[in-house]
Amino acid sequence: MISVEEARSRVLALARAPEPEQVALDQALGRAMIAPGVARLTQPPFDAAAMDGYALRSAELPGPLTVIGTAAAGVPYEGETPPGSAIRIFTGAPVPAGYDRVVMQEIVTRDGDRISIADVGSNLNIRRKGNDFAEGSTFQPPRPLRPADLALLAAMNVPRLTVARRPRVAVLAGGDELVRPGSDPAPGQIISSNDIAIAALAREAGAEPVVLPLARDTEESLRDRFAEAEGCDLIVTIGGASVGDHDLIAKVSAELGMERAFYKLAMRPGKPLMAGRIGPAAMLGLPGNPVSAAVCAKLFMQPLIRAMQGLPPGPEPLQAVLTRDLPPEGDRQHYLRARLVPGDGLPGIEPFPDQDSARLWVLAEADALLIRPAGDPARKAGERMSYLPL
């Protein structure tokens, strides 16, 4: 068995370089940029009033000053700015050359076209030209694009982006015991939930998942499903990767030419994890236990999908304070389902007493995976521990 760190390194090595595609800006939410957006203008394009008030010269305060004109957003004042003058100005309007301050209207005393200001304060209330960005500025965040990113790119006058093509991920669950949600299971049958969860985790990481029809426990059925996955960037199988008589995925994938990177790692839950390449596609063989499959997908599949888009694999472990004592850990790195609770500074982390890898209810209630390295000694409440958010 290899370590989690070594397995992660080998999985990330399966990622191919991202393929570029062009998308309209309004379709780019959640996408990964692989070329920067370049500002086609300067913002603000001029010194602009930050509020409604009066533009004037600081050196001529407290006045009185004569109001000689008006400026509004889209309707600039274009006259002269002689000494002793001011103009009425509204938010977003260009501040004329010669004036260096905008005073808010609430502190101005006006009598006809004459104004005076008693206590102006220190704020100039001018948004300087280019204080947001200048023409030629570039923007390429190392993460999926957020709504604020789209707003910035729109302000930069960038209508289209070069992003990574979303990886296509085939999700394959198999077993004669499995039926689809909404069915009435016969004796000995169970509802297939793993492929739904794994596809959702793939989509969360930026992929386009394809849930394949359930495979039966025959080599022919598995070969048919692998054929349906042709053209996908990643094939993720669930279960059937062990050595039992009905665990056929390892056998069939090997016969189809899979180049295995590793099989089995020192981890709980999720020891029987297989990774490699089958033809042009990367392949991950996840365990069949629901929790094991989801944890392995979080630790290995999602980072691989992000790497396929040119993104950092993430996430990095965070710190929390243990809320109860824990016994010594065994010889495999353990990811305990846990609940985060409020704390002073760092949050508290409370691992669930039941860590059964078949219990989806516990996983659904967890919001963290508490990380315990192999051979970790007994821990006391109050100690700092590393965790991954769910």
C-alpha cells in the first residue's frame, strides 16, 4: 500500500493539459480561465465625483465661492474653472480640471449662487482616474470564476473569455443488486446512490458528468459500459475493484489496456482505490462503500478534475480544536466524519462516534473530515487538529 500523499501525486500526474475554449462572459460563471482577460479601457476613465455635492479648490475653503455650473454622470461640465468658483456635481460625474475636492452637499450652506463650508473634513471624495484598473491590466484568478469576477471583467470591456473545457467524466456503478432511485427493490436489491453522489462531486469540481447505465455483474456488461464512456476525459468506476469473484472492474479494465498507477493505499475509509489510464482517459476505481467512495472522490477525483482545468488541486487542510479525546490511530491515515462547532478563534471539531463507511446519514450530517495520520498518538480535547471542509 502507498501513502495518501503518494497516491495523490500519482493521480494528479494523470491530468492532461487543459483544452481551451471561448465562452461569452455571461456564460463563464464557475469556469477556469486559462488566458487572462485584458482591460480595454481605464476605470474610472476620469477623476469622478464619489458623491453628490460641489466640486471646488481646497485652497479656497471655507469660501464663499460662486456656483458657475453643473456636472452629472454622462453630462460633464465643460466650461472654465476660474478662481473663487465651484460647480454643483453629482455622483459619477467627471471632476473638471482645476478642482481637487468634492464636498458633500449636506455640509454646504448655499445662498443663491454662493456657497460656504464650515468644516470640510479630510476626504477629497474623488475617485481618481484608473484607481480601479488601467487599460492593459490583466485578470486571471487561480480559481473558478465568481459573480464579482464577471462584474470586473465586464467593466474591463472583455466580452469573451478563454477558459478550460470542462472535463467529461463518465461515472459507472455496477452490480446485480443495484436499481435506480424510484424503483421498488426486489429482495436482495438496493438503491444505487453512489453514482448520483460521485457525479455531483464531479460537477461541483467543474466537470460535465455522464452517469452511465448500471452495469451488471458480467464482463460483457462492463465492456459495453466502458465503450459508452469513449470520448470522456475521466472514467470513474464505483465498486468491483477488489479481488472477489464478482469484482470484475479490475479484470475487465486490465484486459482493455489500463495502465495502472497504483492499487490500494494506506487510508481509511477507502483502501481499495485504483488509478491509472485507459486509452486517452484517466481512470479512478473507487471503493463500493458509499462513504469510502465519497471520501476518495473528495480527496482524489476532485483535485484531478481541477488539475484538468489548470486550477490548483486544493483544498488545503484547515485547523480546528478537538472537542473530545481520541484513542491512538492505526496504521492507515484516517479521515473521520466530523461536525464543526463555534469556538473562540478557531472552530471546534467533533468527530462522530460512528465511523461506519456504509452510513450515508453520518456523511450527510458531517461538514468536515478530521485528518488523523497513520500512527497518530492519542489526542486530548483542546488540541489543534487538521481537517478538510466538506
